[in-house]
Amino acid sequence: MRRTDRGVVLGLYRHDPDRHLLEHALKLGICGVDTAYNYRGFTSHRMLAQSAGDLLAEFTVSTKVGFFPGPDGHTVHSLEPERLRVAVEQSSEDLGRTPDVVFLHNPERTLAHLSTGEGADRLAGACAYLAEAVSTGFCAAWGISSWDPRPLVNVLAASKPDRLPTVLLVRAGLTVPDSVLAAAEEIGEAFGITASGRWGMSPFGGGTAETVWRTTNLSAFLTRQQRCSTPQAAFRLAFELPSVTRIAVGTGDTAHLTELVAAADVDVAADAISQYRELIRADT
């Protein structure tokens, strides 16, 4: 199974932006950076702008809004349009440019505590604001980023927002439970997200230092004559679990980033992936 539209996005969840890493990413053909309003103690955008400097214009930048400073240093989640507006406008100012995509960040954090009707209303209000942010020039496009899209499925079954996202960012890879994979696929269909708008994140469920990525043999997922490391195979498989065309992955190691870019071209066996989905579905 080979596709020509796979892409790697440099994620900044666990790593500070580093100019040397950004320069290396560009040399590899990586032209996307993913961050969020709340990363690095709500300083990620300023840090990125300062570190990247003139390089920032070479990247597409996606960011996320939904988490805000709370009392006693704790972070709180909100879908209130006014809070989202402040975050989006501040993001643009701190970056010194318009973000290419602004994601509604983990809306399930609020939706899980509301009735279905209340959740539908709250989600609709947040979506309406982000659509407005596009029309007023504060971002080029908007989407939804979800770590666990299952609460979204329940809300969308009751009422679909009038304004729909064009990009969806979800967990991807072998560490994602079948119920989460299925929910991601379901909301992607419900929103009418095209293939190019389906993105994945966290392909290793944390990092490649975990023992599983040193001991697991994934060769059964590869087509004949393919040779790659277990982390490379796992990264390539993340593009199929669920089907996405971009993966946001964080690393501060240029060699690791080089390996991941090479892995995007590995051929995998469609039959093996289908069998895997059937197995994990049967276990739930």
C-alpha cells in the first residue's frame, strides 16, 4: 500500500522550538509545524516566533485553542466563544502571522460533562466563532483536534453544528483503542472531512523510549523486501490507523526526524491492517 500524499508535521507539544531543528525539517521537506495556545505555559507562540525568525514564513502553522490559564496555576478548558476569540487573536499577534489552521482543542473535555443537548449548543457556538475567525482573517482555516472523539460522536448524533470544520486532528497509530479509531472515523464522515483534511498525532502514544518500540516485531505489516526499524514501521502504520494524510510528531532529535520522514515512504500490507482492525475490534 503506497500513497503519495503522506506528510510529516513537526509537533511542539513536548519540545521547545529550536532553529536548528526547524532548519533540518525544511531540508527534509517538512513544511508544517503544529503547536497550541497553551503549550510551554502559554508561551509557545512567542517562543516559536523568536526561535524561527524568518524561517517561520517557510512553514504552515497549525495551532489549537481551548485551554486557558485558571486559578492557582491550573489550566481550565472552555468552549466559550469570547475566550476562544481572545486566544485566537493573541495567537496571531504572538506568532506575528496568521495561523494556517486553528483547531478547537479537545472539545470533549467540556462536552463530557454536559448533557447531549447542552453539548450540542456549546459545540455549535464554538464552531460558529472559529468559522467567523476565518472570515475575519484571523486564521486561514479551522478544524477540531480531539484526543478522545467518543463524546463528539454522541453530540453529533443529536445535532450537527451549522458551521463545519475542514480539518480533523486525532490520535493515530497502534496504541489507539478500536473504539477511539472508530469514533475518529465516524466524526470525520459526519463533518465531511476530505482525505487531505484528516491528520493524525501522537503516533507512539508518548515516545519511542518505551520498551514496546524496541521489542515488538512489526514485519508482518510490511510488504516483501521492506526493511525498517520498529519505530519507523509504527510511524508508517499510524497513517492507516485511522486513515490520515499528515502526522504531527514531536522530536528534538534531527536523526530521529530523518528516520521518520524516510518511514513515510515504506510500503505496508493492506490485508494485515484490515486483520489487525478486526482483531482489536473483537477484543473490545
